[in-house]
Amino acid sequence: MFMAGCGSNVTLDPVTIPAPLINPMPLSVAVRIPAEFEHYVHEDEVLGREKWRIDLGRSNAALFSQLFEFMFDDVTIIGPDDDPSALSIDALIEPSIDAFEFSVPSQSRTESYAVWIRYRLKIYDNAGDMYANWPLSAYGKSEEFGLTGDEPLKRAAILAMRDAAALMIMNLDKSTAISTLKDRPAATLASGAKEGVASATAQEEEVAQEKIARLPKRRQVTLPPPGPVAGPAVLSMDPDEDASRENFPEGSSND
Amino acid sequence: MTEATIRSGKILTAGFAALALSGCITSRIEDAREGITGIESGESIVILAKSYHLGNETEGKYISCIEDALSRGSNGLRVIPHKQFVDSLFPWFEPRTAPAETKGLPKLMERPGVAERIAEQNVRYIVWLDGDTDRVAGGGSLSCAAGPGGGGCFGFAWWQNDADYNAAVWDLNGLQSAGSVTADVSGTSFLPALVIPIPLIARARAAACKGLAEQLRNFIVDEPEV
């Protein structure tokens, strides 16, 4: 593996991950695998001597496909040239690799091989607009113990991918709010939805006007006779006060 | 002389030779108990390394050594291989996600399937290993030469390795810490050479493995003296 002046070629086989202990999100998503993601190759020269060519091959595509199938109820894998608009989906996810770095024992002066991969997930809504853009960094480290040749570096790369999978399981929804795209009206329905909102607003205005018209009458009826005991109890029945109380955010009280 | 006497004589000679050809080792093994321990037949333990995301560098060979030492013998404990355990609970014991303190255990157990998987494997204790073996000092000089008439070495070299490890024991019955066992081993190796080098190697990591595993077994199996 370490032949001074020689090159090292490392090719990763497709990676598998164990079935995660999670409840899948009730979303229908498409995953678009770009060509450069499916055939990612990293070339580097360590300390100006050892040339390295690391071919991640289909390992990333395999990992992300498996992972998303575990994470979502319905997943469709599409190619880089496929048109997602024909699909009935809540979201489209497009992964990519921003950067790949590694270190070998001759650099780090340890017994370890390490790999860093910076991924990026772009999430589009069902209208094709970008909804979230999430960069995530994954790290894997492996020793030579029990491994030969280029196996420790492969192992470090696999651990980095596994780290990315764990990170996505933990934080995908927190970082991208992808679950809010569930059953979101599609672009074609947007104008209809706006009309619906407008008519609802008109109805609310009518109701409000009715309330206003009724308020003086009601107040006249419920106004208490002057006196210290009955006063506050009747004032707390004011419908305006009740309405304003409903607008307080949940958890704003100290209860 | 009987055959048995001859055999025991050979063993003694081999033992003295091994002692004569090893370096100098000092070790200190201690435990700190926080609760009552004990293990029923059928219950198992798992040995895991603390996360490398937290800067831990416990070697894979040390974890395997502890697993082997604890499971060996007639009074061996039932040890679940760490990779099998981590895979079965993916992704909750990955370096990024594993709980760093026992107070994270109740939340972990509430995650779907986690308590069931742990119960299926009947895991009673998780042992978290932390630490590594480092070369802390060294010196001397040794030179070797070879020619048409032969070759040889002359000189003297020495080095010191320190193996410091800590094993934190979590009891999954009460979701609390049961205590910890530490091993602090220092080994100095020598390499004198007068034509032929004679290595006198002090295996600090192996000594730390043997000492920690022995103490860990007693810690888990035995109840404290009242």
C-alpha cells in the first residue's frame, strides 16, 4: 500500500447499513442521484510522494438509497435526467459531495486512517422550488488492526458514510423541516388555494362584523350594576378578551 | 524422574527464560464502585470504545483482547461482540450518537425497538473503554552493519510505553453507573546488541489488558464486601 513513488488505487464496494431502529417519516420522496455523486473519484498526493486514487463508485448511491428507504414511507430513486414533475411526491432530495479528505499514518504519525466527507442535501418541494440546502460533515477512523492492504482506508470511508447516515437520521428533519412538506399543495393548486384563503378571509370578516354589531347589545345586557363583588366576574366574560387569549402561543404561561 | 516432573521442569525453564527476556513492567489496577453488581447466568455484557468523536483512541486490538479475556475459561462471562451489538442497535451506538452519560439512557430506551433489542440479547452491562497505549520516552543508540564476511549490531536502545485505560461500567437494569476500573501500566523495553540484538520487550498493553479484564470480571461478578 505504501510504496514510495508509487500510486495506490482504492475502489469501494457498495456499502450496506443495518436496518435502523426508527419510525419512517410519512412522506413520499424522490431521490435524484447526480452522475458525479454515483461515480465520485478523489485523487490526491500525500506528502508529495504517494499518489492516491480513491473511487467511491456506487457506494454513496447505494448507501443513500438504502437510508432513505428506511427513513421515508415511500421512496422513488430517479436518475440525473429523469423528470420528477410527473411523480406524485412531497419532496425531492438531491445529495452531492462538496469535499473529500483523508489521512494515512505516514501523514498523521498515528496508527489510524481517517476520512472526512462533506455532503450536501438539497431538498425541493413538489413545485420544484428549493426548500432546504443542508451541508453535513461526516468522519470515519480506522486502524490497521486485523486489516490488510488498503482495507483500513476503505473501512474509514465506510465508517464516514455510516456517520453521515447516523447524522441524517438524527438531524435531517431538524435541519431541513422536510416533514412540513407532507401533503403540501402543489404549484398547480396554489392559485386555487389562494382563492380558498381569500374566500375564507371574507367569511371571517363577515363574522367579525356580526360580532361587532352584536357586542354593544350584549354588553348592555351583561353590564353589572355598580358594586365591588359582581363587577370583575362579568367583565371576564367579555368575548373580545376570550378571543385575544386564544392567540397566546402554547407554553407561554408558567404552568 | 517421571514424565510429569520432566514436563514441569521444562515449563519452569521456559518461564524463567521468558522472564529473563522481558522488560520491566509496573502496573496499578484499581476500581471504584458506585453500586451493587452481580450477573445472572444468561445475562451478557458488551465492551465498547468511547467515541472517537470525543477524542478517544482506544485500539481495536485492546477491545478484542478484553472481550477474549472476559469470555475465556470456565468462569467466562457471556460477551456480545461489539460490532454485532452496535449493528443491532443502529444508529444509536454509533460514535456520533452513543450516549456519553448514563442520564441519556432513559431517553435512548424509549426509542423504537431499542429496549427490545437489548432485552433480546439479554445485555446487563455496557463497559465503555477509554484510553490508549503511548510511547512516552526512549533513548540509546544502536547501529548495525553488514559486509561480505557477515554482519552484526552494536549498541543499546530502550523505550517506555504507558498503557492507561479506564472501563466505565453501566448497569442496564437500573440505567445507572455501577462504577469503573482503571489500569495504569508502564513498561520499559531494552534492546542490547553485541553482534546479535537481544530484545527484552515489556508488553504494557497486554499487561493492561490482562489486569483490567481480571479486575473487571471480579467487579461485575462479585458483590462488594459488607
